[in-house]
Amino acid sequence: MKELTPREIVKQLDKYIIGQKKAKKSVAIALRNRYRRNKLDKEFQEEVKPKNIIMMGPTGVGKTEIARRLAKLVKAPFVKVEATKFTEVGYVGRDVESMIRDLLETSIRMVKNEKINKVYDRAEKLADKRIVEILVPSKKKNNYPNPLEAFFGNSANVDAEKEENEDKSDDIKYRRTEMKNKLKNGELEEETIEIEVEQNNNSTMEMFSGAGLEEFNINMSDVLGGIIPKQKKKRKMKIKEARKILASQEAQKLVDMDRIKEIAIKRVENNGIVFIDEIDKICDRGNKGGPDVSREGVQRDILPIIEGSTIVTKHGPVKTDHILFIAAGAFHVAKISDLIPEIQGRFPIRVELDSLTKENFEEILVKPQNALIKQYKLLLNTEGIDLKFQEDAIKEIAQTAYIINEQSENIGARRLHTILEELLEEVSFEAPEIGMQEIVITKKYVNDRLGEKANQKDLSKYIL
């Protein structure tokens, strides 16, 4: 994939996120610095540390979305963690290192899917071959009366030889060729066959480490390798469904899991992105004691991972020195200066995200590729309804969202989800009965459905 320039990265993020130019610019530079680092000499690469970012801003303004879209854009392993989960009362079990283990699991899935996609065409051909063999089986199966004959008995070799000769017989070869052609022409897709499917029994055990009980969940069949055969069960299904299962089985055999893990670890170490949300909630604002785990203690647990350390996982050790950490928080009560100095020093780039304006809401409704109005139009189009929004209706929806955010809790763009659900509730409910027709949402319709909601003030805050 071609490396994107900072300007191109911002342009791509603009397709999904409205406003927040400064935040987009910061993450674009951080991403481009990775590309620059890879161009340096091997010796100097280790010296260049990532410039971690901390984002400040109210909920619903795009903090998580910027990080998520950034990772998707460059196909980097990405994981989001809530800092508050490490401060829960009676918190035991998984520790802060679990964020890196989760990141590695994500990376393994990504690499495995890439490798499987490369060999899938070959796997489908092997699956078709297996289907043909099931439809036209050998006349005699190689069943050993005594298990030891499989290793030592001559009769086993004789049977195998006979079977091979029978497979090569003209009759079976002709029938299999005929069946192969029918399969290729799609004539047998609806036929039913019986196949063996491997049962995924996760016989796992947990391991104790110095940090406490860790969820290593080592699969016993992985440990014992091929000593214990995998359990199988027979299932009847249509050939078109069986092909998918058999192709998946064949693809699994064609990929090298050890190599996949090796690539995944390297990708995590050089391209991984960890998004730590609600970091303001672990600020120690002078609240000493209490039932919660010390907030400052959680910061000190996270610190070594951000600074750079080696985390032991069941797939191998992972170095965190060059993982990009993006932290975010509303920082309504706490300030960045309430974080311990060591953590502050590890997040050199600080970006303040703006609250959304009425104009931002208008753009969010229509501009992004996954804009909410586009989503509702497509959803209702499946029922034969052509949904249209007049321009003044869109302005009124945006105005309503802005006013409600000002009057009550400011939940940012998420307010639009609530408002559109209420606005289109009747249309969505009656859609199957309405049938094929055009429905136009006007400013009057918006006012009729949402007028009272926008004018209501939350009086509870003024009542003692």
C-alpha cells in the first residue's frame, strides 16, 4: 500500500469526521513519522520513539472515531481500552498488560485473514475435489481391524494399494470427471451431502504469572499438537454451504500459523495503535483512600507499557517501545496536569477538540460517507420508500440537536442518533404497510415531531 502524506491522511479522515482539523493534523503527522522512521538506518530506528497524543474534548466530538479510522486507513492493529476498567472495585484477574495481548490477538486475526484470502482460490479447488470424492467414494475404504496394522501390518499396505488401484479404475475416474463438470457448471449446488466438521472444543487451562491470574487460555490441543486427534461430527448440508466449510478447512491447512504469529508480532511492535479512553477518570484529584483501586496506582501500572517494555504473551514476547498510544478524556473536572508527571511526559502532543456547532451538525447529517441521513434513506429504501429531506428540515434537525445539547448533557454527535430515531419513528414503524412511495421530510414535520423536545428546559437542575 502506498504511504499516505499527512495531507492525504487528513483528506481521508474528512470523509468520515467533520471538523477537528487540529486533531486530524496531529494524528496524520504521528502516522507519517512512522513511515519516516522506517526509512532510517536500523541502528537509529530504535532511538526514534513515537510521539503519543492526548486528546481533550467532550463526548461525541470524534476522539475515538479519529483513532479508529486512522488505524483502518493504514490497516494497523488497533485496540480501544477504557482506563476506568482498571479501577473497578474488587478488580482482579486481567491487568493493564491485557491491552497488548488484545492488540496482538487483533493483529493475528488480521494477518491470518490476509493469508487465507491469498490462498482461498486454491482452497476452493481442493474443497471441490473433496466434494467429488464424497459424491463418488472409493469402492473400498481402508479400515484397519487392528490399530497396530496401520503402523506394522502388511495387510494395511495391501489394502491401501488395492484402494489406490480402485481409485484409478476407469469407472470411478469417469464418474468423478462427470461429477466435477457438473459441479463446475453449478448443477449440484442444491444437492445435499454429508461432511465431517471439526468440533471446536476449547479445552483450556489458566496460568498463574507474577502479576496474578492471567487469561492465557492455552488450548490443550495446541499444546499436545497432533497427539490427540480433533473430534469430528457428521453434518448434512447443501453443497454450496459445504464448499464454504471445506474451503475454510483447506485454507487453514495451507497457511503457516507460526509465520502468521511472527508477522503479527512485528506488525504490533511497529504499527500497533492503542487508544486509552477516559484517561481523565484515573487522575488522582487528592481523593485518598476509599474502596477503589488507587487511581495513581493504575497510572503507574500503565506507565511502563507506554515507556516501552516487553510483554509476555502466549504467542511470544511483544515490545511496546514503538506502539503509538492515543489517550482521550473529557477533562471536565480533572486537568492534564492532574496526571502523574511521568505519564504527562509520555504524551508530548496535546490536542483540544472543539464542541460541535450547529453548522457541524448539518454537515454530520449529510457529508460523511456513512452520514446518518444516508443510512436512514438506504434502510427505508429496502421497504420501497424513497425518503427525502428538504434543506430547511436538515437545518432544523441540526438546530434542535444543538439546543438540546446546550440545555442538557452535551453528548455531541450522538444526540443526532436520538433525534433521528424519534423523528422517523412513525415512518419506520409503518414502512412495511406504506409500500412504494416517496416521503418528504419538511421543516414543519420536524417541528411537529421535535418542537416540544427542543423547547423543554431541564428544570430539575434549578430545583433544590
